Amino acid sequence: MTAQALEQRELASVIGLEVHVQLETDTKIFCGCSTTAVDDEEPNTRTCPVCLGLPGALPVLNEGAVEAAVKIGKALNADIPEETTFHRKNYYYPDLPKNFQITQYDAPICQDGHLAVDIQDRRRVINIRRAHLEEDPGSLQHKGGSIDTADYTLVNYNRAGTPLMEIVTEPDFRSPKEVRNFLAKLEEVLDYLGVFDSTRDGSLRIDANISMVPSDEVSDDGSIAVETLEEANRTEVKNISSHKGAEKALAYEVTRQKNAIQRGRAIEQETRHWDESRGITVSMRSKEEEKDYRYFREADLPALQVSDWKQKIPIPELPDARRDRFSEEYGLDEESASKLTSTKEVADFYEDVAEEYDPDLAATWVADNLLGELNYRDMEITDVSDRLDEFKRLVALVADDEITTKNAEEIVLRRMLDDGVDPETVIDEEGLGKADDDAIGGFVDEAIEENPDAVDDYHSGEGGALNFLVGQVMQKSKGSADPGTVNQLLRERLDD
């Protein structure tokens, strides 16, 4: 459809993704070079003849990468064929020293899958066309500017050969927000599988294909006729490295394309670069077509038989299933169950606590108190994974009535995170052991004697007076008194 024909019609965006996931393996996909902390090493020191593509060097497939790919395929409800093969994808870029990439073409290890995602209070199924194994290229470092303004560019081959899983969706997204929700859900699933480290720089990279079509050609269920899709020129946006970045890049591109169409200009089929620092996309080159890559079989790698691996390789309970089980087994509301399954580490810790203590108490402490304080400090539960026994002891102190909830939340937990000390040390240094009934009784008597006006207000029926007196007792006890006991003793004394 021409730009002039589109110009006067309402437009809708059509988006498909190519998500590149670095797999967590000890070594690269076709050689023995370590993948550990490659970004922290001196440039070009984690390399060998294989990942540098030197003459005579032969690739050897990493079995761990294949196992990770099968796990991803199972989690995405994908078909895993009887046989999968590798191909050479030929093109010249400086970050691939051998001028081709070993990847998969017409026989990917996973195909025809799907992932259910909650989008705007309704569940959508995003279809996965394929997911295939390939090697990561090296990394480019642009000096003195961005990709289109840099004075020069350096190449670091440490990353070259790191195993990648490229997950290709159907063009099922209709807004940048939907893309962000999908990426968050996908990363959650990958985290549960243990095949992905979101903290590693460049571990998740997104290429997004986007085009505009007339809104009236999008059906109520979001489907679009193949003919409509074929008529729409699409752009590919590269260099997206986060959920938020994907939403921002696509929102910009939607606006750019709509503005161009409304001015009667045609959308060029091209590859564009997302410049995050400037918040814009810039043209890189005309978009390659499949024939430009000159695919042919990788003769140095035999066909791989993997169909029986699907039965042999187990995967853990995934986020949706665990969320449903938490609601049913522990009686948690939807919000708490969602928080407590946000990562596998959080879910594992909650279950560890809930096995010994009341599930509601455990949920409050893990979902609200611990995660809330970590979030305030821009921390993750993985940052304190070696101290989870200390936090469990704090829950035990509250459950066993050894310390008040208020002091545990406001003093002990915060000092544990800020000062790195254990709960017993905080309680000892702050004198937070729970006051006994005799001590509380003495504080109650002092509060009544020192605040006759509040006592008169109580007898006059002013509800706030009792709360004031409770506060006075709590202050005298330095928070070590149980508020319920204080309230009860005050009523008994005042009603005599």
C-alpha cells in the first residue's frame, strides 16, 4: 500500500522481535575459551584459533549449550525436531573475524512455540516462530561518539563465540508496552531455567521489526491478514538492550513512521540503530534479505539428533505454575503470589521460610519487608543470597515473640542491610529485647501519671487519647513493648 493511500487512515503498529539471549555455559559454544567475566578481562585475551576463525581451526559443539536450548524450547512449548543442523551465515562485519556466523537456518532446534503474557489485565499468547543456537559476535566500542559520529571504533573479540539463543516471535505485538511486558516475562522464565544471567552486560539484546498498517485491517483479536503484512515496509531497530529501552525505542519509531506517512513519505525498508543516549533511531543501512546471507551447511558440524533430549532433560517449575501453586497451597492473594515468584531466588527463599513459619507471616516478611527494603536500596535478593539464614533468624525472632514487629521492621532489618550485621548483634546493641509484662506495666503507670489531660480525654470518649497514651508507652519502652499488650493494660488501668 502506498504512503498516499495510508496517509488519510488511522494506523496501527505491527511488531515482531528477535531476542538474542546469552546462555550461561562455562565455555564458548564451539571452543574451550572461558565465558566467565569476559567483559572484565583485557580485550582480546579470551580467544583462541577457533573463535578467531584462524585457518585449520575446527569447531566442537558445546553440549551444555544444546541442553540449555532444549530447556528453553520446553519452556516455550516449542517443537523440537528429530534432527537439527548448523549453517554458515555469510556477511562482513568487523566483530566476526571469520566473516561468517555459525548459526541455524532451515532446521532450528526449536520451532512453533508460544508464551502466554499478561497484558493490560488480559492474557495474550505470543507465538514463537523459531528459536535457534548460534555464536555471539565480538563487541564494538565506539570512541568519541555514537555509531554514526565516533572518531574510531575498537573491536574486542572476548565475547565472540559465546553461545546465543535467538528467539524469533511472530509479528504479534501491537504496542511498545506489549513488547516490554513480553520481555519481562521471557526474562523471568529464563531466570527460572537457570540458563541466563541478567546481570551480565549484553546478556539480552533485542532487534525489533516494526511496520505500520491501517487500523481497520487489524481484527478484534489482533490478527492481520498475510497480504496486509506483506504490503507494509518494515524497519529493523537494533542495539536495544533492556525492557525499558525496547519500549522507548519502539515508541520513537512508531511516532517517526506515523509522521512520515502523514507527510506522504514512504517508509524505507532499512536497518536502524537505537541511540539510547539521544533517544532516537538512526539509519544504518538498507535491510538485508535472506538471500544476501548466502546460507550453506556448516560442513564441520554433523547433524544433531535431539528429539529424545526433550524427555531426558527436566525443567523446573516455571513462574506461572509456581504462582498458581502459591495461591492454592499457601492461600496467598494474587499480588503477594506475583511478588514472591518474581525470581526463582525469591520463591525458593519464601518456601524455605513458609515451611517453618506461618505462610502469611513469611509472605509479609519476604514480599513486603525484605523486598521492599531491598528495592529502596536498589538491591536484588541475589545481593544478600549469602545472608538469607540471617533474615530467616529475624523472622524466627518475630514469630517466637522475642522482638516486636515494629522494631524488627524499622530497626533490625534496616541495620542488617545498611551495616551488614546479623539480627542478634542489632538487638543486643540497641537493647531491643522484648519487655516483660512487669516492665510494660510500669511504663503504663508512668504514662497515665504524666498525662492527666489525655486520661481525661479518654474518659470523655475521645478515641485519639488512647492512641496517644499507647505511643507514650512505646516511647518509654524504646519500642520493645508489644502494642497489643500495651493497649490492653491501658484499658484495664483506665477503666478501673
